[in-house]
Amino acid sequence: MDIGSLIKSAKAQGAGEGALPVEKWHPEYCGEMDMVIRRDGTWWHEGAMITRKPLVKLFSSILRKDEDEETYLVTPAEKIKIKVECAHFIAARVDVQGNGVDTRLFFTTNMDETIEAGPGRALTVQTDPETMEPMPLLRVRGRLDALLARPVFYELVNIAEERDLGLGPQLGVYSGGEFFPLGPPGIHNV
């Protein structure tokens, strides 16, 4: 797959406002590209980091994760599989408005998108069963997630409230009227 033709096609589709309708595009599968989104949010092509942010933002606008759990760059004419080590984006900042049940959490990603956690934009925390290390994720769009940067997760822990959801006491935060646990019940007491 030629990266130049992919860039040209993505630019042609990216001229409008808002998110591109990648979920509505169903082109033929064109194969894999040696492109990786690393755990730290950097993008790599053929072993070299892509350092031009406008180019990375362009590619991020045509990302889609399908039901097969694979991630693709999708245009109306092409569907190319890429590798993702952890998450598609990094939530690099959180802004908190309000408190308690009325809290609203706004996350800014490394692609300069602002996402409010709430209905349809869940905040989940997966916990490694061996190390108990948390992996906090925010749904950005479709099946695409942002990994919360460690300082962002710590900010959430600082404003967290304890609540019993029937399985024991659990720390969590509210946003958009929903309560989002920051780990399994009782882990904060270990």
C-alpha cells in the first residue's frame, strides 16, 4: 500500500467539518500497512516515527476499529489494517466542572479532540489481575479509545468518591450523570 495515495484520499475526505463518516464506508480490504500506534500515542511507519502532527491528525481522522477487533485506516476507496499497541489516542488532560453527581469531565486527547465522559462516552478501567495496574480508557468514537495519561488518572483518583454498587466499596467519578468505577471493588483498600 502506497502511503502517498492514502494521504491524498484522506485529505480529499477531510475537507468537511466534524468527524468523518468512516462507519458508513465499506471499501474492499486492501491489506496491511507497516504502521503502528504505540502505547505512548506516537505513530510509526516502516520503523520511523511520524513527527508531523498534521499528518498524524489526518490519519487519526480516518481510523476505525471493526467488530473483528482490528484497527483500519478507512476511506471510501481503501481499507488498510494497522497495528495498535494499546489505545488509539492518549487523553492528555482533564478539565472538571462541578462536583458530585453534577460533575462533568472533559478530556483533551493528543489529537486536540475534546471528549466529555458520559452516556455513549464511557470511562472504563481494566485492571491487570497479576500486577493490579490500572489501564484507564475513554471511549472517543465508534470503538476507538483513548488511554488516560497517568497524571490524568491521578487527577480522577483525587476527586473520586466511594460508592457501593452491590459488590463492595468502590472508588469512582461522576460525569454526565453516570458513575464510572476507577477499578474493582475494594482495590483502594488494599
